[in-house]
Amino acid sequence: MAQHPFLWGAATSAHQVEGNNIHNDWWQWERQQSDRIQSGLASDHYRRFREDFILARELGHTAHRFSIEWSRLEPAPGQWNERAMVHYREVLQELRRQGLVPVVTLHHFTLPVWAAAAGGWENPQTIAAFVRYTERVAEQLGELAQMWITINEPVVYVLEAYWHKRWPPQQRSIRRMWRVFRNLAQAHRLSYLALHKRRPGARVGVAKHWLAVKPARPTRRTDRVAAIVTDWGFNRFFYRLTRGTHDFIGVNYYQAVERRWDIWPWRWIAAVWDGLRSELEWPIRPEGLEQVLLSLRAWRLPIYVTENGVADASDQLRPDFIREHLRAVERAQAAGADVRGYFHWSLLDNFEWAEGFTPRFGLVAVDFATQARRPRPSAYVLRAIIEAAQRR
Ligand code: BGC
């Protein structure tokens, strides 16, 4: 067996699949939105996790990424819900029983209501509270998992919540965005250290959204500058603030962009993409994943693709999407990128944040009226790839 068996699986996040996460800021915010944006029972995974993990195993998976919902464990400051802790212990035990290596995320976009009310990530006390939550989880669940992700997509979070006003708390302020960004970096650093202190064998990182960036017109200096600025600001800056606290690089890959900057008349835009697009209109660019993975070789850390997927209810795009992105991973590996795992987003159809339930990212389709699960054909495409890789 290889020294590091490649991890094959899918990813989910608590609020998107569990259902009834009544103690977090998203739930509270959803109450003020239209019917379309109500997570409600979501995919009822809180109750159905066992059957979902059995399905994942039957689909050939060897690992699974999920998130723990902080607001369930600590619904009021300092008050810990032991039943919720028992639940996540059972989740971890069930994963192991099914032969799925757990990858545990501690923060995937949601905050307990009390933390959000106190200013959320703008308030440094949220950092301290997050570290206490990390410690508690490390102590009580730490022996059941080795791989940990402190924070999912910090840059996407600050942009959506503090610039585009699409997610709670729907702000637009550079000052607040910057404060939240810095606090998330500090929260990661301290959470990393807390995990290592309590669990010396832990492997800890973040799941970072990576954009594959290129200049639209490579001969134009302005476009090259625009590409560097985007790459640096969106992809790399968070790592600068958190240097030395990553045991691996988690890559969430969805998109590639060609940057164009005209000084007069002033234009800072992305070149138009006229190729394939997902149901969310996101361009489908597998070669971008190769580009990102290759650019990470220099960091000399193991890499995991912690998310990669496509909104595609009819499953017309997903089979080729999976094949092409995994070919991109293979090419990157052949060229020296130390990629050790691939997690498809997502195992199940789920609550896609401000988009509600319309975008379907699941390898497994969920009928939200009955909660029936039905693997899409692409789930078997992925399984065949996994089985072929295991035979090699
Ligand atoms: C997030 C997921 C989300 C997915 C698809 C990622 O940015 O981590 O929570 O569902 O993208 O939009």
C-alpha cells in the first residue's frame, strides 16, 4: 500500500445538509428572507447520516469531509450541549465503521446566534470563543479524526458577507471586511495551535477557494498586473497572514478567470467565457485546477482537493466534469504536485446558501419532499475512476 493512500470522497457542510440548525446566524437570517431561502430540514442528514455514509461507501468513497456545527455544541455562550457532542461522536464512529477517513471542518460559514449578535468575526472575542470550541472538540472528539480544517473559504466569506451583501450580516465596508479577514486569520492560527497542543498527531489546514487566474491578454502589462493582484489578494494573502500554520493545503476549486485591466476608459473586468457553463453560469474549466495545483508545488506541502463540483440537476455535465477534473489532478501529480485526496462537492443535494435549494450539486440526488436519495449516474462514474485507481 502506498505511504499515503489517496483519499477519495465527497464533502458536505452542517448547515447545508443537517436541517434544523436553529441556533445559528443563517437560520435567524433566513427567517427574514423569502420562502425560497429557508434551509428547514435541508437534507435531513442529522438523522440520516448513517444511511448517507453507507451510500458513500457503496459509491467507492474512502474518506468524507463534513463540518461540525458550533451552534449545536454551544447554543449559548459557555453552555455545552452534551447530546450534540454525542451526536458528532456517533458521526465519527460511523464514518470509521464504514471505512471512511473523516476530515472535519470546524467553521463552514455559520456562527452561533450569540456570537453573531456580539459582532461576529468583527469582535475579537469571537476568536477566543472559537478557540475554546476548538479545544473542546479536540478533547472530546480528537482521537477519532486526524485531519482538521479550521475554516472554510475565509475570503469567500468576507466578500459575500462584508462586501457583496449577499450573506449575513449583509454589510459593505472595507474597514469591517478587513477586520473580519484579520480575525479569521488569527482564529485559524490559534485554532491550529490548540489542535496541535491537544492532538500532536493532528493534520490541520484551511479549505481555501482557489481561482485559476490568468491575464486576458498576456502581452498587456496591465492585464498581467491585474492577474497578479487578483491571484495575490484572493488566493494567497490569507496564507501570508497564517504562515507556518498549515500542515496541508486544502483547495476548493470551481472557477478560472482571465483578468483584464484597461486604464482609459477604466475597466477592471473578467474576459467573457463562451465555453461550457454550469446551471449557476459558472464556467467549467478543468485546466484551471491543474494550473492551481502546479502553482502550489513550490510550497512543499501535501495538497487535498477539498471541494470541486458543479450545479447540474440533470447530470448532463457532471460525468465529464468529474473525468476532466480528475485528469487535471493526474497531470498535476505527474508534474510533481503532491495531491493526496479529492473530495467532490457534494455528496448530497443540499441548501446552497442564498440560492436556496435550486442548484443541485449532489452526486446523490435528494427529493426534498420525501428525503429519498438516488445516486446520479455521475456517482458511478466517480466510483469507476476510484476502482481503477485502486487497481493500479
Ligand atoms: C462552499 C460550499 C458551497 C459550494 C458551491 C463552496 O464555495 O464551500 O459551501 O456549497 O461552494 O457554491
